[in-house]
Amino acid sequence: MQKYLLLLLPICFLSACDFSKQPAHTPPQLKADSTSISKSQYYDHLYGFWLGACIANWTGLVTEMDKIGNIGEIQTGDFYTRENWGQADQPSIWGNGIPSDLSPTIDFVLRSKAEVWGADDDTDLEYMYQHLLYANQTTILSAQQIKDGWLKHIKKEEENFLWVSNQKAFDLMQEGYLPPTTSDTAYNEHYEMIDAQLTTEIFGLFAPSRPDIALQMAYLPIRTTARENAAWISEFYVIMHALATPIDTSKNINQQLQSMAAQARLHLPDSTYAAKMYDYVYSKYQEGLPWEQTRDSIYQRYQVEQKDDYDITSQNLYCNGCFAAGINFAASLISLFYGEGDFKETIKIACLAGWDADNPAATWGGLLGFMNGKKGLENIFGDSLSNQFNIHRTRQNFPKGTDTFEDMANTGLTIIDRVVIEQMNGRVAEDQNKWIIPHFKN
């Protein structure tokens, strides 16, 4: 990564930096040096984020919950391998013996210019949070603003595309509770599920090159549904998204991803299963094992043997905790490391790795889509893809039921203008169409 990364995080994510409490919303002390970021280039990357997330999300839905292992009442046979790509899709745990209706084979699901991408739970709440920041003209959402947004934009009746911790938090909001009580372990028994990961990575993009600010912005949205390891894992993804800027064209994407991941790892407390999962998966990648062998070993280590205090199996949950933040974090790291920055290869591995496959796929699809940008993604797929997004497929009461990636990217730029000024003590150089962002000083 560029030299600014060494300035950015020398101490902040070590134990001396305590993010366990709600941080003050005052801008940190700043160094005189700064990063300059082109807004026009960032627009292309924000567009790529939404497009990449949709490609990966809908591709991942083909294999979502197809393979979760053989523990408990629900069993799905052997895991997929790379040979399954392009072959017939197999039924999911809730498929009643019927494969996905999205694609008869395990392959990329794309939408042409004449079609529309549908919202899903991997993109719709991030859309909602962007809208809430924009509509409330704020950089830090309050508990009341989050609650009001959830109650306005999420349907109370099924099918409302909420599950586990998200659904429980929504139920608690309807009873009058506010975040972060909605993830309090005394009220929300699902606090270790994957939910916050799906909804908060975008906060990293609202604070380009400044993970310290991104974590402040994401703190309460994450703790709307997550605590402990699930919250730290969600923050790992937020940090990686913040560190994706600026793009260093002198290095390949994989070099940048390796550096970003190493920086984000410092935020995971060493004693947690999240940190130990990261270290374990990375060690297997460094050994040169095939990704399938690494995947099989994390299944054995964490779901069969329950190593590193990962005790989900002993809790006797539905589908053996196939929605849990932990096992899905381990699976997502496999696709991150072994995908080596290649968009297609990363999404293929994420979709074949197992468990809640569309979620890791959408996470890395969004990040790699951001890093490649709109133009880069269309070069990868050799075609112009749909720019339309139907948010009302899963949510409600937005000004536009079908939005465009152009307008969504422009909304993001407006939010970042405010973040740069109010949270970073930076400057929007309108005459040069760029942001001047001071470096973080711990």
C-alpha cells in the first residue's frame, strides 16, 4: 500500500485503542500531511461497489445454504469443489429438493442493460443507511434515526427479508427498544449471527482512507444487531473498505488486499475466535494448500472440534449456526486470500465455499467492485450491465422504488463531502473536484 497506510494505523487498532465503548464524535487530532482524492474517480468506484455487490450477491444466491456440513438434523452432503463451477446447482437446505430458480447451473448471474437488479438483504440495508445519512444531513446516525429508518423502510409482515439477529432487532424496535439495546445479549439471543456484516461495510467507503472515522460512523449501526465477535468481524470489513482508498495503481489489487487485511486484523482482539480464525486461514493459505482443503479443515476445526472457543455447534442451533458470523467469516477469508484480488475467482470460491455463500460473495464483490470501478467491472465481464436497482423488492417507502447506480454513487459523494468537513477537518476543493483528507494521528 502507499506510505500513508503506515502513518494511518501504527497504534490505533492495537489494544491501546479501545473501541468497546461508544466513541466520542469529535474529530481526532490531525497531521499536517493529507491525502488528495479525486471525486470523479471515486464516483466510478462507488458505482463499481453497487454493481459488484449485486453481481456477487445474485450469483451467491444460487448456492446459498446448499452446503453446510453434516452436523445436526439438517445435513447436505459433501461440500462443493472448484469442479462444481458450471455444473448443476444442488438444492439448498430449504429448497425441498429443488435447485435454485436463478440458474440451473452454478454460474454468474448477470443483468443486462434492459433488466433491473433486485435488492436483497446484502444490499438493501446499506442502501437504507446511505439514504438515512443523506436525508438527515448527518454523518453519525443517532439511535432514534436508526430505529425510525428501520420502522419506516422495513415491512412488518413476512416476507420482509429479515432473519435471525436483524429480525430480532426489528422486533425489539417495534416494542420500543433503541440500538444498541437491540443487540444486547440479554434481549437478542442472535447477536453472534452474520447480520451486521451484511449491512455496514459501506460506512468504510464513506470515510475514504480513514478507518478511524469509518468505525465511528458504523459503531451504532453495527451494534444495532451485533456484539462481541460478530461486531469485531463487521468492523474488520468496515476497516478494509476504508483502506481501499486511494487505489494504488503501482501495485496489483492482491498486494493491496493483503496489506488491507493485515491492517484490519490488528483490530481483532487476539484472544477472540475471530482473530484466531483469521490467523488459521491465513496460515493455511501461506502453506499453499488448495482452498478446498482449507475449507474442509475449518469445518473440522470449528464445527466438529469447536476449537478456539467457537462453540456454536454445542448450542444446537437451526442448521448448526449456518448463519453465524464466525464460520462465515472463516469461509469469506478463504475466498479473499485464495481469490488473490481476481474478481471472478474470488466470487467463484465464495459461492462454492459453503454456508451462507451469498454474504461473503456480496462483501468481496462490493469491495473488489469498488477497487475495479464501473469501467473495470465491465471490462472483466465484457459487457455493459444494468444500472438499475429495485430497492422496493425488499424494502419500502423510499423516494424512488427503482434507483440507478449513478444516482446512488452521487448520493454517496454528497455524504462524503459532509464527512470530510465535519468529521475529518478536511476540505472539499470544488475547483479541482477533489477531497483533501488529513491523515489520522492517534
